[in-house]
Amino acid sequence: MATETDEPNLTVDELAARAGVTVRTVRFYSTRGLLPPPTIGPRRVGHYGPAHLSRLALIEELQHQGMTLSAIERYLEQLPDDLSAHDLAIHRAMVASWAPDSAEEATAAELERRAGRPLSEEDIGRLVAMDVLQRAPEPGVFRLDRGLFRLGVQLLDVPIAHETILAARTVLVEHTRSAAQELTRLFRDEVWNPYRRREADPEHVAAMKSLSVHMQPLVVQALVTAFQRSLKEELRAAFGTEPDTEHGPDPRSAP
């Protein structure tokens, strides 16, 4: 089965199909400098890679948040030039973390275009089991999150038993829910309740409104960073090394 590598091997049509946008959109973003230029191959054909795909997903997410193109340009200018596809995916996840829950709908044929490969009934069943896809009431229609879908497609080719992936997901869901509950309790007891007692203080009210806006993405970033460090330490202690997460699915982001 085909897997996504760091080599720029996508044509502009394939990039657009994988990202769920039009070729015209890709070219427009390129002319605005939002997407880096492709690698020029034989016959002067431009080729795009995973970093282009992740950057395009980030741009689309920022637009979904209501940011103007000028604001998106300023946002992207602040990012390091050498960010990998994985780093860009983390940025998108943090941006999406304070967005309302939303899911796109796609047919099986559209899923295959976005995956860049055929998807058997078994593949779709595994993606549904991983909660990457949800079956819509209409036959042959699925609900998906684009970023999570790309990760799920990568996991189809990981040489790990499907049961192990599901078990890992269960561990992550249980522990992240526990962390969310503890953080919510801490915020309620130490921040929210004192705020309710000081509602008459205009400065404190303004500070609380600002904190409410920024809290969720900050907590997500803190959790990702803390988990990344802990995982590296545990892997190093268990195996004396770390897996190569730069060129494949990253265990920190398992669904």
C-alpha cells in the first residue's frame, strides 16, 4: 500500500484532492505566498509534499476560524521556515482546539481522493472503529475531520495490530479525559469561583474574559508539549532510543 513520505510527490491536482480544495484555491494561496513553491521535476512539473498538505490544512483551518488572508499571512510569517509536516499538523490541532466541533461529509469516492489511495471496506471499517470516520444516516456518506482522517489513513499502514491501535486510543482517551476533568476542577475552584466573588471589579472581569478566550489553546499546547517530553523519556527508558516520528505517523497524535 502507498504511504505518505517526506518526498514531494504530489501534483497540484493530487494536492488539491487530498486537501479537499480546488486547484484554483491552491494556486491562489501560492500567489499570495501562503504556500511555498513546489519542487520542479522532469518536464517542469511541480511536485508537492506532506509539508504543503499540512500547511494547506492549517490555512483552511485559520480561514474556518474567520481570519482574513492578511491575518493568515501575518500568522504564517511568525512560524519558522523549517517546520515539518508534523509540526504544522500540531499547529492546526491547536488552532482547531478552540473551534466549535464540526465535521465534513464525504462519499466513499471523495474519501479515496483525499486519501490518495483506494480504500477497501475493511479500511473504512477500521477508520470507523478508530472514530476517524462516522457513518452518516445517508448510505455511503461519512462524517470526518480532515486532519484526523489523514492520520487515520497513515495508521492503516502502520505494522501494528489493529487491536493494539484501538487499545492505545482507549488509553489516550481515558487519560486525557482524566486530565481534562482535573484541569476543569482546578480552573473552577481556583479561578472561576474567586472571579464570581469579584464580578464588581471591572479589571478582573476583563482579565477573566481574556483568559477564557485563550485558555483552551494554551492548555492544549501545554498538554502536547508535556506529553511529547514524557513519551520521549519513557521510550528512551524502555528501548534506549526513540522511534523516527519525523517520517511517519506520530504516536503523540493517535486518535
